[in-house]
Amino acid sequence: MKRRQFLKSGALLLTAPLLPGCGDSSGPGRSGSSGGNLDDTGMDFPLVLPLPFAHGVASGDPLADRVILWTRITESTPSASQIPVDWEVSATPDFVSVLKSGTQLTEASRDWTVKVDVTSLSPATTYYYRFHAFGQTSIVGRTRTAPATMVEEVRFAVLACSSYWSSYWSGLGHLADRNDLDLVLHCGDYIYDFVDEDEEVRARKDIKDTAYVDYRDWLNLDEVRRRYALFRSDPNLLRAHQQHPWMIVWDNHDLSTGYGNELASDIDPATSTCTLDDTTRAFYEWTPTRPVKADGSGEFILVNDGSYPAPPDAKLIYRKLPYGPMVDFFGIDTQSNLPGYGLPVDASHLADGAPSLFGRQQFEWFTGHMVASQQNGVRWRVVNNQTWLAPVDIPDVVDGIPTPKLGISRWTDYAQERTLLCQTLRGDNAQSLRVRNNVFVSGDAHGNLGSDLIEDTALLSSYVSGLPVPNPRQGSTTINVPAGYLRATTAALGPISTRADSVGVEFAPSSMGRGGADELVTNALSLEPGNPLGVVGARAIELALITANKNVQFVEWVDHGYGIVSLTDERAIFEYWWQDKLTPESPDVLGNQMVSWAEENTSALPARFPDQIDSVIAHGMTVSATQGNRSAEPAPLDTALLNPR
């Protein structure tokens, strides 16, 4: 039983005494693949800005001296086999002084995308960029390089599961308006292959027809590329890319190859020709992602001549972005090694027969670089991770006697590899160095989570947490109160930590639209969207999960949005920012705030310990939004240009 079935059946079980009746509407399963063509012609194509730069600009994977810049040329009919595109970089948005410039040729083989690896930049510096083609100029983008030396603070956003059909994406608009961020991390499901049966909030041109290419699963490479174009037709996503550099990893919806709409469809799944090569290729074409070498080393291919940085193997994505002594950012892949993709997986680092999500090569790269990061004195390690890693499931009663699991996270099926990872970070194996201050930011589950990272799910163990209480804050709507459950105390016994087994913390700020427990509850019970009983059912599920899983320090499975993380030498602050996804331009609401300390301090009251995430309330702090001490001038955008079609 996986997450969706668990939530639906759990909702029925937990809320049945409150309800007059119920129903089940689980959708059809996913299925296997082959061909088809776009049924659109001419410029029936997702557009928001004037041609030829209709899909805006983006930047990503910044290093201390370089950054990837992106755009796409869109024409009604391609005018040439190759199109020259000029690019410029300036220290100011008015481009009074151009610091760097060049020209790149784009062509159909890369879907007319432009990606430039701009070099010889200064660290920790904000830059502005733009493109020229056919006598037209793109909107101006803003980006920022990584620091090379210690800085006072690194601030970044976290988001995941951004479904165009599920939300109006107000959160992305608020994210674009922030001027003190260094980076945006997207934890996967950047695009979606199909419309969720539980939520049909909007559709392009209001066409809610599963025969329409923009409202059904893709069938081939052209349609995968078109899906990126559709998502980039949203003004809020366009602006969020315009204003900040991003680091993106993929997950299952980005990579799916098998046609299988949840909504009823007459299309034959056998007509799909989509392959993993297609979906990974389109990902690299349409995102500002820096390519890595084909040898699995995770090392970047650095392009110094302004040519297109094509990946030699688009199926490899794991990589590291160093941000000076403050933090190393890791992007990992815990999706493409799943059995459905048919890739060979070396699990020889695990006991015989145990499956691997990482594969040995990635596992050794990841753990080796995490250890090296600690050895080099880097303060924090932030892991851009696809799915909840911490145990959130039915716990074991005692260690060594497993109970049946629900499978809320895919890590349920890979518990041995999770254990080996925790042991390695704890220094239990051959190397004795303990790797501290590890922050995993995660998506996939569409819920808000704050958790210590442990591998032992047993209720009877030395690990002890405080008692759960309702979150005193309200969510983005009046019916979402109190918004979830948290632990009001750290459970520390004076100077002794009862949570010392934790090897890091996990921060998952829900989804940018894709549905949570409340929507699955209302769907399962045949209720109207927004019915308060959906929140009642979600509260019952949340309480059950935080009570059963003592590592969970906060859970809320109704609201949606993004997260902000503030890292300093002393602490990490985690903020959950929510918006009513059903209302365009809904306000930003700070739903909860948590903290993790970088050093042990037993003289503080309560005592502070690293690798533990707590509500700020547990440390006598008030929930108050952080703000960076740096504010970069935003890239300009004439909103009159924005004309979604």
C-alpha cells in the first residue's frame, strides 16, 4: 500500500465516526509506453512573452566564478537550421557597462534552447543578463554566484512538486519578489506528466479535455518538451526563474515514460514512444542544469568557450555546488535507479539481496564527499533530495522485529541502504569521523515535515522526543487551524540529549500545488473541494504519524507552498511559507518556523544539540520571519508584457 492508498484508507478509518458516508475513487494505474504526435499546429503553443523569447530566461548551478544562463528561441516557423543568439552580462540591470558577452548558435537538436556557461565572474556577486536575436531583446534576468570565502549568511528557498494544473502558484510569485536569496532548490517533480484526479484547478485555455495535449500525459519527446513550455507559460514561474539561480533535481514525474492518465482517456498507451533518454534529454534542455561527466564521478563539465554545455550522459544528475566554508550543496538522484527504468544497479555495497536507490557509485561519491566536506571544515551540508528519507510509517515495537509498512516514502523498501547511510554519517563504520550539520531538503510526499534523521523506527529505544501538540499557527485558509502538529519541547534531560542518534535533519516544505491529505480525504469521501472535513481527516492522519514516529518534530499535510532556509555559523532556521493554492495572488503565510543548532551548548536553556530540528517555540523564541542583510535590485519586468495564452 503506497502513500495515496494509505491516506485514502486512513482517512476513512480515522474519520468514519464523524461522517455520514464515504466512497473510494482511486484512479487507474500507470502503464507502459510507445508513440504519438502533437495534435496542435502553428502557434497553438504555451506563450507568455513576445517572440522570440516567449519562455523567459533562467540561470542555475552557480559556482564561485561561473553560472549557467538559459533561454529559448521560439518562432512560428523556424527560419534557419541554426540561429545566432547574443548574450550579455552586466553588474547593473540597466546594462550601462557590459562585463561579459558572446554569441551561441542554437538549433532544433537541442529544441532551440540556449545555455551559456559564463566564466570569469566574481564570487558572491549579483549579475544581470539578457539575450538578443532577430533584433529583439529578452527580459533581463538576475543571478548570483556562489561565495568562495566565509559569509555571514546563506539564504535559499526550497520547493517541490510544482503541478501547473493543481495550483495558481501564488507562492512562486512571492518567491520571485524576494531580493535576499542566494539560490532556489527544487527537489523534483519540476514538471508533471499527467493531471491528478484529485485536483483540476486550472487548465491552459480552460481546456479540460484529456484528448488535448496540454491536459494529458505526454507521448513522445516533442510532447515532453512542450510540457516544459507549458509550465514556463506561467508568469509566476517565469518570474521566479528570472530573479534567482536554481539548482534542480528530478523525480518520477519528470522522468515518467509510461502513458497512464489518472483522468479517463481514450488514448492507447501503446502509442507512446517516450523513453528515459527523452525525458532526461528534455530536462537538460529546458533547465539551467550544469552537465556532469559520463564516468559517474559527479564532476562538472566546465565549458569555457561559450558553446552549448551538452551532457555526455543525460541520465546522470548527481552533483555538488560548493558555497565556500558555510555550506556545500549536494544534488542526488534517488529516482532513476528504481526498477521501472530498467537501468543496471550495482548494490554491492549492501548485504546480499538488499536493493539500492543510490547504486554503489553514487553512494560512494555522496558519502565520500560528505566526509570530505566535514574534514574541510565546511559548516553545513545541504542535500537536495527527492523524497522523505526519515522514517514516517508504522514503527517497529522493538528493534529487529519489523512490522508491516505502508510505504509512504520509497525509502521504506530501501531501509538497509538508509541504515548504511546513517551509520556512515555517524562514523560507525571504517572511518571514525562523524559528519555533522547535515540538512536534507525533500519533496515528493506533498506534506510539510520537520524531522530528525534516524534509521531506527523502533518505539522502544534510547531515542526519545517530546510530546506532540497542535501547531498554534493558522494556515493559509481559515479552516486550516491549528495547522498541523509539532513538539513543544526538545525532550533534553538537562545537558544530555535523548536524540543523539540523529545524524541530521530533514526539512520538507510541502508541494507547490500537488495535493495533500485533505484533498485525498475529500475525494475518497466524495465531498466537495474545500470541505472542512478534509482538514479534519488530515489532522487525524498527522496526529497518528507524529505520535507513531518519534523522530518527526513537525507534520502538516494540508497547506502548500515553499520553504526558506537561513544558514549562519550558529544555526539553521527553517520557514514554512504557505499560500491558498486555489486563489490567484493569495498572500504569503508563515505557517511554522524551526531551528537546528550547529554546535552543542549545554549551558543554554534548554540545551542545544546539533543534528536535531526543533520548533523555535521549544527554545523560547517567537515565530518571526528572518530577513537577509543583503538586498539585490530586482531584474525589471514590464508586467504589461505578460500575456498567457
